[in-house]
Amino acid sequence: MRAAVIAIRAGEFDGREDVDTSLGGCIRSREVRREPRRQIPACLPWKELEARVPIVVVLAGHAGAGASTVAMAVAEAMADGRRTQLVEYTEPARSGLVAAARIELGAEGGWWRRGRRGHLDLFRLARSPADGQPSPPEGDGEARLMVVDAGWPLTTALLETRSAEAFVHDERSVVVTRVSVPAVRQTERVLAAVGDEALVAAVGPARWPRAVEASCGPRLAELRSRHRVVRVPIDRRLEITGLTGDRLPKSVAAAGRSLAALLVPAVAPQPRHRRRAEPSRTGPAEEPE
């Protein structure tokens, strides 16, 4: 019993789990067995953009963590400083962004449905990732930042292939967890794959119950001691309606800005260039030199 308790606190569970999605065709079976550590360098859809586009990956520490809401808050905070895309790699039927756009711009590239929310471009899958390798959304040539909402199914697939550390820069990663005993236990396993510099978005009260603190694994406890855990308050309206075209609650938007500020050393926002005002046509004409 003591060994079982130690294993649970460390996030070590059994070796078989169901996977609800595939990683660009790299995982076909719904049941995945743990195998020796290996890397699958061509599997992640955004891998080809990593050298050219700064990417922030928001991972769910467990099912129902609230990764889409946190990804939205981070992306909107980043969009104040540079052109930003929020890309959701989730089955269309499970999308948390289905009603989040203020303007729907239709299908794009055969894989994506595009929307606009202020300065933020939203992309969500139009068909299942099990149908093939979804190519990343096309850019418009402007320097931009991509925030990836990986969701729980994709995060699970990453963990089962033991490939998360090969594709996710830990200083650009945000792991989302609820403040509960089972949630922090599962989140420890995700942190073990991502790295020591990840940020944690803790959805729940500012003061953690003692039972939750006692259930924290060593990685989460260390991140808390280094002030790399940001509280995201629970908003009752969002819990009922989900993400809509309305503005995020002020408290949630503030949490997104706090996360973005900690991500700035890894992904520095670029100031927007405003168009220069044209000279007045009614004023006196300049004399030729």
C-alpha cells in the first residue's frame, strides 16, 4: 500500500490507456502500450513551423482542466503586441472554440475553420486528425506568434509516445490543472514529460487546500516554490456558457496577461506598426527643391 501511494503521488500509473485521437496518423490504435523512450520527429503538426514561428503550447494536465480557456487568455494577451494565431488541435466535436470567434471567415486549406476575435486569428479543425496529417494554418507573411491548444487527447498521445520533450520547449509550455487532489496527481505526469521550465495555470482558489498541497509531486511543488504557478480564477459564467464571442472576464484576462508576462523572455511580443498619417491634402503644397 505504501508503494502504491508513493507511485500515485509521483504520477506513475498503469501502462495502458485509451487514446481518443491520433497524432497526424502516427498513432492508429485506440489502445497504446508504453514502450521504451523514442522520438517521432515528423508527427507533430506544428513541428515544421518551429524554426520560423515562435510557438507557445498549452497542454491539459488532465481531462477537463480548462486548457482552451487558458489558451484563449494567453493568446489574447500576446495579441496586444504582435499578430497572433490560436490553433486548436482537438476533434471538431470536442472543440472549446466553436463559439469563440466574433467573425467566422469560413474554411481554409481543407483542414481548418478560421475565425477572428479582435486582433486574434482562431483556427479549429474542420475534420478529425485521424483522417491524416493536418498541415499548419497558412500565414499571411507577417511575423506572428502561434499559441497551440493541444487539449487532453493530443496531450495523452504525446505522453504515450514519450515524445513530448522532443517537441515542446519547456520555457514555452503552459500546463493547465485544476486545484484538486486527482488533478495535481495527473498533472505531475505531464510535467515530467514537458520539463522543468514549464508554467502551470492552476484553475481554482488562490489558497490550496492542505490535501491538495500534500498530493503535489516534486515537480509541481518546485514550480510553486519558484513562482511559476499562476492562479486562474473560476468564472461561473464561463462554466455555464463556455467560450463565446464576448470578452473574457477581467480576472481570467488578467491571469492570461500574467502568464504572457512570464513567457515574454522566451517569446518577446513585437510592437505593432501603425500606419503613418498621410499629409493633409488641404494644406500648402511643398515647394520643389
